[in-house]
Amino acid sequence: MDKSTLFPTDFKAIQSRLLRINPVDYSKTRNYLNGNTTLISPYLTHGVVSTRDVAHTVLSRYNKREAFTFIFELAWREYLHMVWFNFKNIIEEDIDCEQDGVVNRKLLKCIVDAQTGIDALDLELRNLYSIGHMHNQARLWLASLVCNIAKTHWKLPSKWLYYNSLDGDIAINILSWQTVAGTFNNNKYYFNQDIVNKYHQQNQINSFIDKPISEIKRMSIPRHLQEAFKDFEFITTLPQSQINEVDPQVPVLLYSIWNLKPNWHSTKNAQRILVLEPSHFNKYPMNKKRIDFIMQLAKNIPELKIYTGEICNLKNLNRCKDIISIQYPTTEHWPGKKEYRSFIFENLMDKYRTFDEFWNDAEKEYANIKI
């Protein structure tokens, strides 16, 4: 696959992709590996567009019934961000209960080598390396294989998937792995070859998961899932700074990799600075493909300058009286005014304990949305 066509970085092409979203086909086929998915997750992750932008674009062309499943999935994304917004770093450890039965806390060699023995999953792992993307169904299978069949703790493998994914989102990645592992909702997810064959539309037989789920839950760890990958290096290579100081007399717009929206304050006369803090990438590393993708997205923002360094070391910033950024859990220490992110259900940022509680209120709001 050609990454340049699968995930374009030009803003006009991204906007065109939004206009091609068909929520009816999406609701029918989204779980199939060759189904009608939107391929907009990298742009949502990096704030090129918001969930609200996407929802309004879709609802301007389809009615609420036709768009229901699609909006439901966007609501799931917003719920996970609400959890992160409220629980902060708590999400980075087992939330509700410890992952039980753990025998390994390293990466599995068969995962890194894309040789699990499950053809569809190995194909998706190779896609991850080549284009930086895996289908959501394959991510579920991956997490289930690692956490529940191989009895490996979710934390390091989730970091590895985030590192390699163009759409790696901290809240969604961590909380999705914890959901599968049963540490977020105490309800582990399992799959088998019948499920893979259904959604990959193939007929692999005699794999180690070609049996009922009840048997998979009881089986011993297959030998090839016991070998750990040694010394995997998470290396982030950041671009050099284009500036190291600001003019304290001119307003400053601080961009993060989570806010790359080209039309954000587009008419404001301001210094536009994309801040890349090494401390952030030490904690949440990204591979070169991902960094290059982000830098291409950043080119959509006129006169944007790159600052690579800790925000506290950007000269003269503390003398500026007009500093604006968009609120995000990883940038709460940034100075100045923080604007709220744009959500569909922006009034529902309370500490909902479950998605069902969140959706119960969100569905009521959805019924009243007017475009």
C-alpha cells in the first residue's frame, strides 16, 4: 500500500476524505478488515480535525438514524478522553484491578517479527510496519493474544503499538488495551479462528486458536508465545528547532502534536509555534515514520515554527501577556490561556464510571443536535 495515498497530509485532501464518509456502509462493514472504514483516526489524534468537525460534516449529509453507529464510535473516543482528562496518570497503571495471571512483562518476539501464526493478524502487523496502521479488529486480536492468551502484561506491548501507529492516541491506546486485558472493566476479551475468518473473510484452519473460546481460556501458553523480544529500543528523533526565543510584544499561539488544526485562530496576528518537548517523547516515544507524518501535517499551518525543547526554556515566553494553547493532559504545565477542545458532547466531561453511563446522557444530547 502507498502511504501517501492512504494517509494524505494535505489539508484539502483530508477535508475531502471527511466528505466521503458513508456512515451507512460504515455501520454495516466496519468490523471487516476490508470493510468501509473512514481512515480518519490519524487526523483526529493529531487535532487536524475534531470529533465535532467530523460529526457535523457527516450529519450535514446524512440523518441521525443513518449516522447513529458512526456517532456512537466517536462517542467512545470522547469517553476515553474524558476518562483520561479526569483520572490523569492513573490510567497508566492497572485501573480497576491487577491484570491476573501475568507471566511476562516484555514484548513477544512473534509480535515484533509479525509471525504469530494467525495469517490475518500477521498481515495487519506487516501493515503496521509499512503504513503505520492496523484495523481496529486486528488491534483487539493483538491485545487479546498478548494479554489473555500469552499472559503478558499490557503496558509494554501497548507502548510498542503506540510507537508504531500513525494514529497512536494515548488515552485510546492505553484504555483499549486495559479493556481487553480486563483491568479497566474486569471483563477480558477473547477471540478465536472462527472470528478471525469471519472478519478477514478467509478460511485458515488448524491454527492454535482454531478451537472454541471456552477451550482457549483454559489452554496453556503456546510455545511460540513464550519467547520475549530482547532489547527493543524506542527511539524518537525530533527535528531541530527553528527558533529558540519569542517576541514578547507579539501574541503567541502554542501548538502541540495534538493540535495541528490549520484554521485555529487563522486571522489572529501571532507567533505560531509547534512545541516538541523531549521529556514528552521520552515518556511516549514515536518512530520516525510517525514524526515525519506529524511534520508534514504541520506544514498546513502558515508560518508555523518548530521549537524542540522544554517549554520552560523557550526564551522570553514568560514575558508574553497573550499566550494561547488548547487544553490537553500532556500540556497542562504550559503557560497562558488554555482553550477547551472541541467535542460533540462537550457538556459531558464529568467522571462517568462506565461508557454506558456516558452514552445514556450522550444519546439524549444526540437527539437534540441541530446542524
